[in-house]
Amino acid sequence: MNVAFLANSFHLSKTKSANFFIDLLQESFGNVAVIPNKDAWLEIPKKTWDLIVVWQHRYPPKELEAFGAKNIVLVPMYDDTPLDREFWEQYRAFKVFCFSSTIEKRLIAYGLSAWGSQYFPDSTLWPQVDWSHGLRAFFWPRTRKIDWKVVQRLIGDTAFEHIHIHWTPDVHGDVPSPISEAAKRSGSIEVSSWFRDAQDYRTALARSNVFFASRVAEGIGMSFLEAMAMGLCVVAPNAPTMNEYIQNGVNGLLYDPENPKPLDFSRAHELGKAARLSVQKGRDAWTASKKEIVSFLSEPAPGYVAKFHPLIIAKGRGISFARKIYRFLKQKLKDKKA
């Protein structure tokens, strides 16, 4: 089968958060063309595709039809997609694979061909948290909605031995500096920026045992899932997808993001152990569901037909070509300055 995977270049090259799904496609269908959205109209016209998987990006329906593929499956993320019926009515001809049960239930109610499965990382690939110390928190502020002040309210009077704040202004530039210089010098708070590699990030997490999720909503939620896999006690807003994985007081702590109040961390160790166990069980379920996932992806939605839209094709190719020229000239200028 000729299979293409379309996604944002940032996800493909920087976060690599879609790699697990690309691996699944490659295991099931052989070679898969991984194409950044910005290059879609440069690459898609080169072949006739049996399957195109569109990761998160919201192409207009007519543009999807113009790709000419035999089968197109959309993969939306909860934190980046409308949930209203009017929006999804226009995508009725396409299949939708959901990582959020909230999205899946909504789309099925709208009459779309939707199906989903929860993803869980392999906990054996992640180091297990050391609980021999006191409470040690990890917080990666990525939105203004959940900042250091919110975390402080959640902590309340609970004594934390150490707090690691991972601040990445180069990527999350709209998030102000989380704490003052005086607080940094207090000795109990450590601030880092981008780690050199994934292992440095894992090492920092392993030195912590409480993880404060940084978003009010998630697509899949790789950061908090990896923390759960390591056995950290995850503290997260009571919203998807966090509350689809975490049961408050069972395998983590949930709170109202509109009214954050001090939480009880007395059972943090127990909740962290339960989190790791839930990920291990979830991983087994994810692995068992792969055949169903492939089956769902393989067959086009009933009634789907690719359509020829010459103006859309011409526009798409023109924009993609212009972007390619721009990137080429930009790199030439950069090389010249160097």
C-alpha cells in the first residue's frame, strides 16, 4: 500500500510526538511517506495513495478530496479541534481516529465514522522514580493558564524538598518567566531550559516524584503519560485528556483549573505507584488494539469519493512551491552570513 502521513513539521522534527503512530503504520503497511503539511502539495501529487493519515491539521474537506487518495483518515487532538456539530458535519465523508474518548463519543453522536483507542507508553523504557526522598516536583510551564502561581496554590502549605521548573521561552515565548530571581536563589528551586537530549529530560523527571501537568487540555498528553509511566504522582486539571487517564485519588490528583485549591499530597507515593501500574495495564490494551486500529484505518469511510478540484490543486502547489523557494533563499542567506 502507498501510505502517507501528514503532520506539522514541528511535531515531526522537534517533539516527535507522533513517532509511535508512524511506527505502527510502518509495521502494518511497510514504507510510509512522512510528509510535513507545508510540503503536502509538493509530494502528494507524485503518487496515487491508498491511505493518507492526517495528524491534527484541519485541511478543508475539498482540499482533502483533491489529494485524490482512496482513503483519508483524520486524527484530531482534543486541545486543538472544535467539538460542535456544525464543524464536523463537513467531514462526514471521512473516517476519524480518536485518541480522546470525549471526541469519539461526540463524533459518533453526530453520525460520523469515528473510533479510537488510548495510547500508553512502554513503562519499561522509562526509569522508575526514586521515592526515598521527600516531595520533589517537576513543572514545565507552557501556557499562561497554568503558571507558577497556580502551582503554588495547589501546593499550599505542603513542604516540597525540591522543585524543578523547566522553562522554555524559545518555544513558549508567550509564557512569562515563572519565578523571580530571588526565588531561584533560594536553593529549593531549580530552573532549566531545553535539555540536550531526551535522556537529560528523563533524568530530571526521575529526580522528581510529583508532576504538575502544564495544560488545561491535551491532545494525547505525552508529557503526563510519561510521568505516570515513571511512577510520578501527576497533578492535572480535571479535563480531557487528563481525566480520561487519571482518576482523582486513585492514580493521580485532579483539580478545577478555574478554582485551584491546596491539594492533599499525603498519598502521593501510593498514587504514583498506581499511575505506573495503570500505564502498564494500558500498554497491554494498546498493544492488543493494534489489529483493530489497522482494520479501521484500512477501509475508507462509506460513501467517500476523491474529487477533482483543479483550482484547489493549483493553489496548493503554488503555495507549497513558493514556500520551498523561500526556505531555499533563507538558507542561502544564512550560509552567506556564516
